[in-house]
Amino acid sequence: MQALQLCQLLRLASPALPVGAYSYSQGLEWAIEAGTVHDAASAQAWISDMLQLNLAHYELPLLAALLRAWQADDLAEVQRLNDDYLASRENAELRAETVQMGYSLAQLLGALPELGALGQRQLAGLQRPCWPSLYALAARHWQLDGAAALTAYAWGWLENQLMVLMKALPMGQLAGQLLLSRLLPQLAPLAEQASARPEAAWHNLAPGFALACARHETQYSRLFRS
């Protein structure tokens, strides 16, 4: 990977990317409130389950398909995958999260000259864009390696979960880094498997996650939007 591509990959995965990812907990805040997640071991179990059941079997394979569709300039396929992802969001908070982050990334990409005329046309042609669709668009136009883009997507999600733990559990920075060391080895293999997973084998069956996000909508005291 060339230096510029590496920088663009780091940019796309950075918590400083102005899309608001830091304001969402993906149900983890409710799991902490309920006592399901209460220490490093339970946090590892929760996050590992999410990596295996949600990201590995649905979000990452869908992202890989989006990368291929953007590369082929197949806007109809991108729109289908985008709408499928929106339909998979089980409650209002999850749907609002991906729509808001998609909108914010669309505003950013629309202002960046390096996206080019083709990228701007593709961006304008997508209706109701969600976060994975525009992440894939940026990755393709910045000529990022597909496996690296998938791994960085999982890394961004994982890093955000650790930030939630340090704010809401609470978990100290050292404990967070120790937990990260135990979880990091999962990312690259999951990304590699996701690229080869056929659509017939996709699923996002994680009922505990869906219930946590739904319960979070009415949680009395909270730091995060979802």
C-alpha cells in the first residue's frame, strides 16, 4: 500500500472523521446499565459476540459487496445493498445512526476534490445513503485495498466500543488496551472470511444486540445517542 493510500485509510478509520460515530454506543451503554457488561471479561464476551455474529456475518460481507459494486459503477446494486442494510436495522436508533453518519459522510465527501467527477456522480445518484455505502465509496475512490478497508471498518467499530467502555463502565485506559490486545487478532481473519462469504450465508441474527438497542431508546440516564 502506498503512503497516500495508507493515510487515506487511517483517515477513514479515524475517530476524528466528522461523522459522529463517537456519539453512539450500539446498545453497549444499556448492557452496562443492565449489568450484563460489568467488567473486562464480560465486555470482551459482548464485543467478541458482536464481531462474530453481526460484523462477520453481515456488515463486513455487505461492505465487501458494496466495494465491488462501486468498482463496477453498478449504482443499482449499490442501491439494493444500501436499502437492504437500512431494512436490517431493527429499531429507530440503529436506523437513525446509520442515516445520520451516512449524511455526514456524504457532506464531507461532497466537499472533497479528490473524489473526482465519477465519485461525485455516484454520490449524487444514491438515495437514502447509509454509513457502509459511503464508507465503501470513499474506499474505492481512494483506491484502498479491499481487505484493508474491511479491517479498518471493523477496527473503527471496535475502537468506538472501547471508548464507550472507558466512559460508561468505567474502564481505565490500561485495561482498555489490554482488552484491545485480546480482541485485535480477530479482525483480519474476520475481514478475510467476509470477502468470500456468499450473500445466501449472510445474517445479522443477534437478538440480544437488537433488544439492547431498543431498551436504550428509553434508558433514563445515558451518555450516548444509541
